[in-house]
Amino acid sequence: DTVPPQVVPGADPSARQLCFAWGPAEVLVCETLFGRAGGSRSRSPSRSPCPSRFCGEGRAGAAARALTGSLAGTGDGAPSSSRVFVVRRDQDIYIQTLRKLFNESHGIFMGLQRSEEELAGKSRKAQLVLVSKNYRSVIRACMEDMHQAAVSTKDPALQGQYSTQVSILSAMELIWNLCEILFVEAATAGPLLLRLLDWVRLHVCDVDSMVREVLSSESPSKHKLFWNVVDIFVLQGRMDEARHLLSKEASANPTSMNMYRILDDLMKKMPVPSLGNTQTLTELELKWQHWHEECQRYLQDGTFASNPHMESICKILLGDEDAILEKKELMTTWYHFLVTRLLYSHPTVKPMELRFYAQSSVDLFLGGESSPEPLDMILMAAFEFEMHQVIKECSIVLSNWWFVAHLTDLLDHCKLLQSHNLYFGSNMREFLLLEYASGLFSHHSLWQLGVDYFDHCPEYGRVYLELHIERIPLSTEQKALKVLRICEQRQMHEQVRSICKIMAMKALRNNRLGSALSWSIRAKDAAFATLISDRFLKDYCERGCFSDLDLIDNLGPSMLLSDRLTFLGKYREFHRLYGEKRFPEAARLLLTLMTAHIAPCSFWMTLLTDALPLLEQKEVIFSAEQTYELMRCLEDLTAGNPDKQKFQDDDVETTKVEMLRLALARNLARVIVKEGTVEGS
Amino acid sequence: QDNRISIWSAGDLGNAGLNGEYHGEPRLLCDIQHNGDVMDMQFLDQERLVVASSTGTVTIFRHHQNNQTLSANHRWEKAHYHVDQDTSCGGAACTGVVCSNPEIVTVGEDGRINLFRADQKDAVRTIDNADSSTLHAVTFLRTTEILTVNSIGQLKIWDLRQQRNEPSQIFSLAGDRVPLHCVDRHPNQQHIVATGGQDGMLSIWDIRQGTMPVSLLNAHEAEMWEVHFHPSNPDHLFTCSEDGSLWHWDTSINVSEKPSFLHPGGRSTAYLSHSTINQSVVSAWLSNDPTKDRMEITNLIPNQTLSVNSLDVLGPCLVYGTDAEAIYVNRQLFA
């Protein structure tokens, strides 16, 4: 099936030329005034940022609602004004009250992924049912919060939005609950009906307010809603409550005592399936048959003829469809009708039989007046045990991937979804989780949840994570550290290097050399460490002293990260030794720096100049060997580059060289004498 | 982004049930908008709260208890900033704040230390470029001395009485210069300091002697964000980490009891390095004998998922917050 193109409201390519730019999480569309060349329609800008997948894929509502548009910009109506549209994938993640839903469900999701796979059979099923219940309670908690927000807000637009959200959440819970009963718990004939009754009772809430009203009145049986309440109790199989109310009627109206007693007795004796193994289905069916016949007899004898209300109740007990249908207004929905029908005509219904009853219920209830709504279609698909259809319909209707992603994951854990390969090779569960998590990544804070979801997508999760994680804005160091930790834990070395480089560059620009070094150590980035050291050395050459001594003095083993860094550390050590007047050690170090080629060539002159004061000391410091070495270094330096013309022409430089040569020669002279002298006795 | 400072009531002490459990969930009393991420905060006194922001601003909020509102009392904009004006508004995150009424000390990503006085408009003292790397946390050592930790693994003592802009002492770890993220001082014995590093290592220092830590304890599997000595029970220490765990370190147990190291991965080991000086007052934290004075370490979080960013402890109560946008209150720490 073809994908209907999504339109960005207000952006009309036929009226204005549009151009767009991809952002990390958004698409910017703007109107331009450039003249159109060629006349062909430009490609619709409303495609989602992830290309190939969406072309023509209809599976699970692939692209159907990938984008929602919102206007960002001024200008209203005037033909010459341009507007910029910010088109975002997933609006829902920005709703404040839904954050709890995303966070809590993340916790449940992780718990499910980590749960014991070895548990088999009943205990595993019980575990999965618990997970499903947890999800539902999170939805309900969110609904409650949303309701509170709707009640307490003064802004009518906001109130409308919240109310809509509440009804959406309520529908989600309804669907999920049904899926739990039919798929996760896979209730069998008998318990199936009980679960369905619970389901109906939970989701038709108008009863409670009516009940309260009736019970709190002075004489409940005279209340105009009295029989409504009794009827709804009977329709929902709440026999005890119905009998309790009926007793009030009986005490207020003694003439009907006889009828009441019979009806009460029938209601008390009605056989219902039990949850435990106390009776088999056949036993139940037998009992039920007897009871049904008894009711039939009473009805036919005209026992209830004088009281139409009681007669209608009796008919309901007999499963008379017309009688039940009369109470349409009370039941409000066809699925309520369905369950009531089942309760009173076929309590031992098997799961696979549900579809027939469901279809006929819809037909009878709606009667051709109205067409089924999306919610009805979804529930129908569930009753027909068409899981894929349920998911597909939900994807189309809902504006957010949350529901389908989590439900599909749960169903997958129940081993109910066959690996339904989609065009590009991953299965439906993975596809939905990828979509959901991608949506999370456009949020400045919820992206952390997305990471875990990607982790549990075996085929494409890692690739998606690699692409997304580099686009998270790193506003503070703490955020960068969190991102880095995620990358390191998953051995995403490229990303680690890239992020550390970004942070190191930022630090360098802000003149935080220590921070920059710290980032390059984390990434083990030798090249950057070299860059930083060069910066230090440059500073030293310009100012004659070191900045940030606390850093250079305390490099420790990280000094070995890059040669330049080692040189920097050692050079500083040389200065320290000199300051402490430990000249022989200083001299040795200086020489090593040059001979071991740790020092960059550009720095040799500086080093040799540093050697000058040592050469000029009263005491002879450099040995003959060392002096020869120094001379060799000097010659290497001066003889080396023929194109260093300015080096020759520069007076200061030539003077330095001269001085060095002189000092070296003098030192050599002294040291030869000293070494040649036999120690005096 | 909509960041808020919120004040919650975690239930009255008088509502303790039979088992001493508190009833009811924490209730939101009041909140106020905050510009930027909240990097650190501390109460200045009963009513005022100092908050450090990622925009480089330090704000004092006042909590009005009579009508349960919060208002911004005083603000120091650009307390922390970078020199490069090309960056967005040039602000640098303020990473740590510590108070000792009326003084407030803040440190930031710009390597700057600020000394403020509540209600004084300008900083009393600023040490620019105090550190060439990011200062991650600060705490008071004595009334006039502070401790800072930075991202090249150094612990520095600063004497605020002195006018020179140099630390009076620098300590660092022996091996790699792993960044230190948090620091806390023993409440009673001021020479004992604990720091937590990026590799999750807990270091205990005796600042009277040596420049290296006394103990290095291999703790968490990721950055240790905060470390706190229990203010009234200093034999107990709490650390929280990016790996989602919160550890309770208990040195109050006896010699005779076998230690139990409860760590999910089972890879926790304690390296106790040997100090060379005998101390007359033996604190369990400075123990140099691995056979005596063991520690009991407990992970207080059963199902860890996302990072625990911050914690605080007072009396029998422990509060911590996670990246799953949840705050947990434990009111029976020593039950």
C-alpha cells in the first residue's frame, strides 16, 4: 500500500519555492525567493530524515505519521513574508506529563530484557503477565497525572490538549488490557470470560457515579436511575451488588416480595466459571444448562409479568439479545455488549470462538447506523487474534511509537510473533523499537533512555546508536562524560575519539590547556597531546616562562602519551633541576633531550641556549663526551638547513651561535684539562 | 528546556507507622524556573539555597515557608566564563558550590574560584586561572581553607587568607591522572578527605602527610559523581556513580565479623596501601592493616539502570536522584 504524503501545514511548494536542511532531530523548511529553474516540482520536503525505509513501505504504518509540523516564525498572510518551519519527528516526547511514562516504561522494558529466560511454562507466563500489568499501571498513573493537570490548568487550549491525551491513554490501556488477556495470559475457556468481565468493568466508569447518586439518596428504590443501576450490574455480571439493590426494592415494595425472592434466588445460583480447578468445563456447562432451563420456566410461567423491569432482567439472564440490546445506552460500547452476550449465552466460550461473537456484536450493536471507529477496528483485530493487524492499526492511529514498540516487544517475549521479515531485514519488533528510540534521541534529556533501547536491537541497534550519539549537543562537560561513558562501554572507539577531540578543541579555544590535555588522555589521542604541548612550548618561547605549572609539573605517566608531551615534561624538569642547582643532573637531562631526539628540531636552539649558563659555570659540568655531543648538535643544527637564509642573516642568531661555539670550546678545554689531571694525593 | 528548582516534602516524621515506615509519597511544595542545568546546590541557611548553573550563573533562592514559594534572592551572573567571546554567551558551567554562612565558594569549568558573601553584590575574591583544567568540586577544609579537585587528578588546598593565587598544597594520585569528580571531608577528623574519580575509584587521603592517598578502593565501574561522609555518623560513607549504583561504606563493624562485599559484578576488591606513620588515634578510614578494620559495602539500589547523579544524607534519611528522572527517599538508613 502506498504511503500518503505528509504535508507540512502552511508550506505550499506550488506557491513558494521551499528549501530545507536536515538537522540532527529536525528538518528546517523555509520559503525562499529564488527563481525556479526547470519548473518541475521540487521533492516534497516532508519525508522523514531516514530515507530508504519509507519509500513505499506500508508495513506497520511505516512513514504514515513520521512528521508533524509546527510553525516557527513570524509573518502572517502578507505575501512577501517568508517563514521558517521547524518540522519535528516526534512531538509527543516534549509533553511534560508523558515523561513519567517514558521513564517508567524504560525501567520495565529493561527489567523484561534482563529477566530469566530459563523459566519455562507457568512461571514465565506469570512473569510476563506481571510485566504487562506494570506497563498498564504506568499508563494509568500517567492518565491520573494528566487528568490532574487538565483539572488544574486555566488555559483552555492546554486543558483541551490534556483531555485529549487522557482519552488517548485510556484507549491505549483498554487495548493493552485486552491484548494481555488474549495474548500474554492467553486465558482459556472459563477464565477467559472472567477476565473479559473484569476488563469491561474496569473501563466503563460511568457506573460509579450513578451508583453513588442512587445509594446516597433517601429512598434508593424510588430514584429514577435505580433500575438503570440494577440493570448495569446485571449486564456486568455483578450479581451480589444487583441483589443488594434489589433487596431495597423488595423491602420498599412488599407486594413484589415473591417475585423478588425468585429472581434473587436465580441470580444467586447462576453458575460462573471459576479461576481455580474446582470444576471442569463440562461440569460448568451442565450446571449452566440446568440453571438456564430454570430461568426459562419462570419466564414462561409469567412469574415476572407484572414487573417489566424484573422481566427484562430475567430475559437478560436468559441471554435474550433483544433484551440486552435494549440497554444499549447503558452499555455504551459494542464490546460491553459482546461480553454480556457471552456471559449469558455462552460462558464457556473458547478464545478462538471470540471472533464470531465479536463480529456479530458489532453488527448488532451498531446496526448500520455508524461505521466502526479506529478503536473498534483495533479491538476487532484483537478478538480475531490478528496480532499484526492490531499493531498495524495502532501504529497508524497513534501519534507516537511508544505503545506499539513496547507492546510488540512484550509479545515477542511471549514468543507470539513469527519473525516477520521486513524489506530491509530486521523484524517488526526491532523496527518499532528503532523508531521509538530514534524519536527519543531528539529530546535533550530522554536520549539516555534511547541508548538502552538500541542496545536491545540486535541487527541495527548499534549502527543507529553510532549515528545518533554523535549528534547529541554537549553543552557541559558532565554531559560529554556521560556520552563518552556510553561509547566506551560499547567499544565505539571512533565516537570516543571524535567526542574527545571536540571537547579538547573547545577547551583549547578557551585556553583551558589542562582540560584539553585531560580529554586527549581519555581518548589516548597522541596527535592532540602533541598539539597541546606545542601550544605550551610556544607560550614559553613567547613569554619566557611556563604557564600552568601545576599541570606540567604533575603530568605523571600521561607524559608518555606523545613525544612532544614527554619533551615538555622533561624540559620543565630540566628547569626545575636547574632551579634547585642540581647542575650535573640538569646537564645530563638536557643532553638526553637532544640526543634521544625527543626535542623537536625547532627547539634545539633554545635548548642549546639553555646550556649556555651551564657551560659558563665556575665548575665544569659537562664532561668531554657531553661537550662533543653538544658540539655535534650545534653543527647539525647550523649545517642542516641550507634554505634557512634568515637564520644566517639574523644577527641575534649568529651571535648566539658564536657564543655557543666559544662557550663549548672553552668548556672542552677546561674539561680536557680536568679529566686529564690525575687526582692529587 | 524547562529546568526547575523544586522543594518537596518527604512526609512528616510523626506519621511513622508500626514499623517506622513513613506513609505517603513526597509532595511537591513549590518550584521555580531555573536557567541552565543545575550543576550543584547547597543550603546556605534554613531558608536560602545556593544553586550553581551550567550557564555560569550562581543564584541564591529563598524559600518562603509561610506561603510555600520560592523566589530568586540574589544572582551573580557570569560568575564563571570563558575568555573566548565567540562561544555562546561565553559562560562556563559552574560545577561546584559550597557554603558556610555567609560565605559561598564556587568553582567552574573555567578553572576559576570565586568567593562570595551572601548579599554582597560583587565577589569578595576571585582567583582567575586557579587551575588549568576544570575544577569539578569544592569543599571547606577549615573555615579559611578549601579543597578542590580537578580533571587532571589533583587535590588542592587553598588558603583564602593568603593573597597569592597559588594553592598551598597539591596532592595527586600515583598512577594515571584520572580526573577527580567529588570531594568530601570527614566531619570530625579534618585531616581525612575522600575523593571519587572518573574510573569509579574511591581515594582516602590524609592531608597531614604525603602527597598521595592512603587508600585506593576500587569501587564503581564508572564515574563517581558524589561522595559524602555521614555528618553525624562518620564511620559511614556514601558514594553514587554513573553506573547506576549507590554504595554504603560501613567501617563501624567489628574485627571479628567477616566482611561482605556485596557487588553485583563481584569484582570489587579493596586495595589498602600502607601508610608509614603510626597514628595514635586510629580512624577506620586510615587503616593500613588489611586484616583488621574491614569495611562492609552495600549497594543500596536493587535494580540499577541509569546513573545516580546526586545524593545527600542526614540522620536516618538518604535522598538520591537518577537519570531516570526519579528521586528516591530512604528514611531508614540504619534500620
